[in-house]
Amino acid sequence: DRPTERVPWGRPVADKILEIWGPEQQRLGPGEVGELVVRSAYLADGYWQCPEETASRFLPDPHDPGRRVFRTGDLGRIQVDGSFEFLGRRDGQVKIRGYRVSTLEVEEALLQVPAVSEASVAAQDSQLIAHVVLTGSCTAAELRSELAQSLAEWKIPTQIHLAQELPKTLTGKVDRPRVRRNQSLLDRLGQLWQHQLERPPVGVDEDLLRA
């Protein structure tokens, strides 16, 4: 039995030290929320053919010259019993109108809508932008109304783009970085639908295609 609904990640394996760090690479104590960092003398060399991402994630250990650190990008905290609790992704935490918002929370709310099969949410220019794949009938107004039942007003995406599909990783998950990089491509997909069809697909209004 756990005191919270979140499932703990467990404890580190041999030769690995797991810590929670703050924005200044300071170690945080139990209960404090920060980035999960792996410290070890035995880490991967980096990401394959991605030198910039490798340089930002694999760093010399500022606390021990004999080790390196891997910044996971995961947010979490250490429980009193020494286990780790996952709270989301660092790049999924954004500020909208002064409020801290988790894009994962918004994605989960979108996926609770029966007509939505896939969703990806990102922040751009202090606005939330959602890309969704629909499998059923749903207008933009209906979609926002559904979100309003579980999300605060500032968590509802300002723009909602309809896509035929979202890019996937090799493991079949939505590739969020590619969604952000391919924003213009997804926009063109929406334009292509409008160009090929005299009117939007049944159940999808033009606001959803253009928003």
C-alpha cells in the first residue's frame, strides 16, 4: 500500500547513484521536486549521432571527478523511504500566463475524450498548442467543453490542430520532439485536407482545422 496514488520508481541498482537536483545542480533533499540525475562511472557514451543532445545530458560530475552524470529530464522527488517518485518530464513543465502547467496532464485530459485517439501538447509563445488524431465525431467547441470539465481555463490549448497521424518513436510512442519540429508539416497536412475536400470531414469543424 502506498500513501499516494503515484507508483514509486524503486531504488538505484549497483554502481549507480540517483539524486534529485535543482536548477543550479544542487542536491535536493527528500520531498523536494527536481530533476532526476544518474551519477556513475559507468554510463553510456551518449546519444547516437546527436552530439548537441549528448553534450546537454551527459556531463562531468561536479561533485566527483571520477564520475559523470546523466540528466534524465524526468521530474521527481525522493521519498522518505529512499524510493523515487516520478512526477513528469522537465520539458513538459511550462508556464502559461504565470501558471505552471504540465503538458502531460493536458495530453492525458485530451486522451480521455472518446473521439481522441492520439494527442501531443507543447508550448509556443506562451500558448498551449495541441495536435490530435480523431477517431470519432467531435467539434472544436465540444473538445474544449470536454477539457473544461477537468482542466483549469489556462490549461486548455489555445490552438488545436487536427492531424491524420502523429510521428512515432521506434517503441510506438508519440515522438513529441518530432511533433514540435514538424509543426509546419502538420500545418500542411491540415491545409491538404481542406484543399482536397470541399468541406471538413464529418464531425470536424473548420475551427478545429485552422485553430
